Amino acid sequence: MIDQLYRSVSGYLPDSVTPTMFAGSLVALVLLVPGALVGSLWWRRRQRNRFTYRFEIFWDKKLRPFCPTCRSPLSNWSQHSGWKFESQEGRTVRQPATYHAFDCPLCVKPVRLVDSDGYEVSLEEALAQLQAPVRED
Ligand SMILES: [Zn+2]
């Protein structure tokens, strides 16, 4: 089959191209084309799946939240209750407190949004900051 192909195109090829070289380059082409295809698909997938780490969780390109520990998608943004510790007259006092967090279905723990100063951030605020153009300061 390669012989037939070679004969039909040999008129267009330089004389230095032997049938063996032709067959070799054909095989290389056959291997290269799917390789390049798979490579470009992999690259596009990689670009799409690239995560941004902000507010102590991962975000994808579409600003969907992902767990910082296991990278599974987070959902169910809701109010949780816990405790906060306050200093009162030199004593540490435990006070009930509520906070908002995602639930990680795999880690089975609440995942909070925390800014770079350590303060809790609401989901609305986090999304607004993620959508805002990157400041360069
Ligand atoms: Zn997790």
C-alpha cells in the first residue's frame, strides 16, 4: 500500500527521497498526528481545569468553589454554628457564634472563606473580588 502511495507521489518528491525514507516519514506522520491531537486536547483541558487559590479555597475558571484539601467541588453554602473565644476582664469566655461555610462532601467538614488578613469573607464579597480585574499594586 505504501509502495503504491510512493509511486503516485514520487513525481513530486525530490530524487533523494527513497521508498524507505518515504515509508519512514509516513509512519512518523501517522504517529505524530494523533500525538499532537491528544497533546492539544490535554493542553486545553489543563487550561480549563486550572485552579485559582483565593480565600483559602480553590476556584475554577467559572468561579466554582473547590475544597482546598481534596479538590472536590464544594456546595451548600450555609450557616453553621460554633464558638468564638473572647477575652472578658482577663478571662477567656466561650460565646456561641454563627458563620457561613461550604460543605465538603468528601472531607465532611465546613470550608470557610478567609481573606489574606484572616477575616471571614461572605460568598458575595468573595465572588465580587474574584470577578474584579486584578489590581497591580
Ligand atoms: Zn474536601
